[in-house]
Amino acid sequence: MQLSLLENTDFGSCAENRVKELHLLLEHHNQCYYQRDSPEITDAEYDELFRELTSLERQYPGLATADSPTQRVGVALVGRFSSVTHGLPMLSLENAFNDDEIRAKLDVRVKKELGLSDDSAVSYMCEPKMDGLAVELIYEQGTLTVASTRGDGITGEDVTQNIRTLRGLPLRLSGDGVPALLEVRGEVFLSLEAFQKINRDREDNGDPPFANPRNAAAGSLRQLDSRITARRPLSMFCYAPGRVEGFQFSSQDEFLTSAAAWGLPVNPLTRLVNHIDGAVAYYHEMQELRETLPYEIDGTVIKVDSFSLQSELGEKSRSPLWAIACKFPPRQAETLLEDVILSVGRTGVITPVAKLRAVEISGVTVSRATLHNWDELTVKDIRIGDTVVVERAGDVIPAVVRVIAERRNGSERAVPPPLHCPDCGSVVVRIADEVALRCMGISCPPQIRESLRHFASRGAMDIEGLGEKVVEQLLSLGLVRTIADLYALNKADFMRFERMGDKLASNLLTALEGSKKCTLDRFIFALGIRHVGERTAKSLAQAFGSLENLEIATMEELTSVRDIGATVAQSIITFFMNPDNRMVISQMRTLGVLPAAVAKTVGGRLNGKNFVFTGTLTRFSRDYARKLVEDLGGNVVGSVSRKTDYVVSGGDAGGKLIKARDLGVTIFGEEEFLELLKEP
């Protein structure tokens, strides 16, 4: 595949033409990937094009436009959302829950209002009812200018910056006949795969999981910081027009066809039928298909296809007479909670899981359901022996929704939080301000895979070759049960691997041997102590000088170290109080792992000076800049305060730069920063 859509055109060195070409290329490949599921280039090739466009826009700021693909990345805090008044009200739909209601509330009513006979046929457009968040987009001269939530139907919230981050949504419409003004309504949603990943990450971080994909989508779209939205893979399907100028649609079918031709995402499962029987059949078909879809739907929507008939039918109160939402039955069931078992995740989070008397929900037999955490257990007053309502929502692990308290007979038992990890016996802790209970054992079996991966990573022990595939084989062969076991491996152990050669085995052993002489800060980071990142590990190494000193550090000593508060200090103390963790560290010492302390630069030219870096840096990376500052005795901190001496600002700097100006902090550009470092 050629990486150019514009063949035989001499752009020379003209940046403006190249930027236009990159716009077309990136939007084309976005459509291939997100709308057609048929990518034409690799992710690496896409990233290369994106980086080129970003570089050109930095070099020539006047070429950066509102419809540029780079606008999807997300920007800093925007403050509270401003309000947007919809040009036409965004109405809600009346609900139907079975075949008879579909016919009576739509077809019978439509024919009555239009004066048609009972045996007349009306064409209907049938669409899946997405379980997401309704929004309105405004395209002016083909360019996305405003996006807002439904709100109360009259006024919504301005979420333009967040909507721009949706990769599958065009910032500029393409094709023939694009209206001068197009207001288009649609539903923003999360795929089930994305929803599950977000919840796993939240639970690993000790945050409460989202209840369902809709809540997750709404929470993601309404982030004040659109950079957070950009990290969550939201999708959208467009389903109706609002105001339109410069084009006239005759039907819902024509709107959907035109929208797709202009690059807007449209659900491929929509269907035009010529009789209400076809609409009812579609409702049942979607109900059967529901469990196989990659996203959540909670029904179907049936609309009179003709826009002239829609206009003639009009609306009542806050819902149209020409459309109806056909809701699926709830996916819930009652059953007995027989026991509560404990599940330990890869980061040590302990989750209570309900063992249920098997029950069928939507054709699936359910015998397990998540209880999320002990706060949830307490709030819902869930006890072993309770009759509970279980819901299968989002095609993920079913959840216990509520207890049927009136069924209790007095034999039910409360579920106390565990004191020890069910897998390794380590003491369970709950760190301040966290919901989750955690096992802090470094060798806990469910955590060992993640512990090994982190231990060998580049920022930690940097053991070259010890990637995920090697870790998997070490664990499957039973060669490693703790990170200390890595240093007891020999060539014969590695030769047991599939497709392992003599040279590769020797290289792995050499890498392991070389890592024994790591610096103290890398070793501290490699241990995977909760809340201790690379920067904190460096501060600890400089403050305590040896691992032995850190192991016996008190709360007072720890909190006296720069950037370490009570939560981080408690996490460090808890880690070293664990006897299993101390044993693993002792074994590594015995096997020759002897980290050397990092000597702090004393009396350097920047000694005691605090730097903050903000915005996009182009001359150097932040890691490199931090090293330059710290080598001269300075400190790099994350936020601006009265203790900040210098702020180094790159492109697209936001709140930190504003705060620095307000406080009168010295602000440098990248060139000025480099000049400062050159001074004698």
C-alpha cells in the first residue's frame, strides 16, 4: 500500500501541501481502521504519518487547523462545561416492551393519524438502540465546530474538545453534496472490550469500577481533561439529523446513506422494512443477536422512514409520534448466594466474588458474580445465604444488584474483610484513600507474572531478553516462584524452553548476571512497591543511601523526603514489614544482587533549585531534561508552587504556565533552558 493518496503530484518542499496531504491520509486510514475494520497500513506506519504532521504543525503553527487529526490527542483542563442550546429539541422516545405494544403504540397510531386503513403498509427504519450517551454534532461547511450532550433536550453541555478525540469520527466531512450546515445526532458508546479493560485498570488502581458501559462512556465523555477522554477508546454511531442547510433529505434511509458517504459512522445493522411485521421480526432478531455484539444494546428503535410523514405526524409532549423505542427484557434473575470466595488480581487487589446457585440469564448459566469490594458489600448489606438479584450487563462478569431482604430467615452470615491473602498468606492492607484491599506479597502467585515483568523492565533492572514470552515459559515450567529465583537459573533451565538456542540462553544468563550490579534507585523501583515510581525511588536512594536503611525507615524519616507523603510512606513500611518480601530480598543478596547507592550531587550549580517542565518539548525529552537538572544538583517537580524556581515551557502549555505567571515564577523556553545549563 502506497502511503500517498495523491499520486503523480509534485508537492516539492511545500509544507502547506504536505499538511493537506497528511490530513487526507490520516482521515482515510482512520475510516479504514475504525469504520470499515480493514486497515491498509500498520500501526507503526500510521504513527509515522501522525508524527510527521505533528512536527510540521509545530514548525508552522499557522498550518494547524481545527479539523487536523492531531486535534484528537486531547488538551489540558478546560474548566466547567459551557452550555449549548440545540437548534431543534432532542426528544426522548416512548417505550414499548413487547410485540403488541410495538404495533399499538406505533403502527396503529401512525395509520390513525395519517388516515390510513388498517391493512396499509408503512415503511419503517429499524436501528439497534445503543446503550450510550446521546450527543449532537454541528458541522459548518463540512468542519466539526461544536459538539454537545443531549442534556435536558433543549440545552446540553459543550464537549467539543472531548468529541474531537474520537478516532472514528471525521473532523471534516468528505465527498459530494456536504451541507453548508449539518446538525447530526448520535450515540457515544464504549465497546465491551474497552469497558472491561477500563474496569480492570480501575480495580487494579483501587478505584470503584463503572457499573456498566453506558456509565463508563458518559464518565469518559464528560472529563474536564480531554487527555483522559483521548485514552478511552470511545466510539459513536450517528442516527438522525437536526437542522440542515444546503441539502434536503427525503427519508431516514437517505440520511443514513448520505451520512456514511460523508464519512460519519453509521451502524451497519440498520434495516429498512416495508411493514410493521418486518419491524417486529427485526426486534426479535436483534434480541437474539444481542449477546454476540461487541457493544451493548438495550433494544431497537423503529422510525417512520419518510421525513414528510414524520413532519405530518409531529410530536406529543417530549416524544415524537413517528418513532418508538422497543426495549428488551431486563437481564436479571433471582438466586441464592451460597458463599463468598476471594479472588486476587495481578496487582494484589482482592475482590470478593459471589458463588451462586446456578441460574440462567439470557440463555447463559451464571454461577459466579462480582461483588466489587467490601464497601459495596457493606452498602448493599450482602450476606452469605441471601436471596439476591443478579444482573448480566455489558456481557461481563455478572454482578449482584441487590438483596431481597424480606426472604431472610436469620441464618444468613455477614462477610468480614480478609486479614490474610488467600493465596500466599501475606497480611492484607487497605491503603489510605483507597477502596481496595491488597495483598502486598511480592511473591504472591497471582501477582508473580506482573512482578517479574516489572522487575525486568527497562526502567527497573533492565534485563534484556526477559520479556513476556520468557516469563510465561519460566512460570509454566515451574522454574520461578519468586523474583529471587531468576538469579538461581542456569543454562540447562533455559534450554528446556521451546525454540531456545545456546546463544540465546547464554545471552539471558549474561543479562541476569549484569543486572546484579544495578543502582539502588533502579532496584527500589524494580521491587514494585505500591506508589513508588522511578522518581520516588531515586529520592529514596539518595535519602537513605542503602536498602538496609530504607528497610527500617520510620514514618517520620520517610515523610521528610521530598515528594513523599503519608500514603507513600505507609505503603513502603507495609512492604518491608512483610516477612515474605524480606525473605525474597535476602535471597537476592545471597545470590549476589548488590545494588549500589546513587550518590546525590552536592553543591552543584543548580543545588536546591526546583524546576517544572510543561507543554510539548521538541529539543529534548523530559527524562533527559530531568537528568541534566539532577546532575547539577537541582530537582524536577510535578506541580508549580511558591517553591518553584523555574518553569520550562514547551508548546501547548496549559494550567502550569498560567499558574507560574500568576506566582511570578521565572519562565524559560527550551533554548533559554539550554543556555542556563551552559552557564559556568
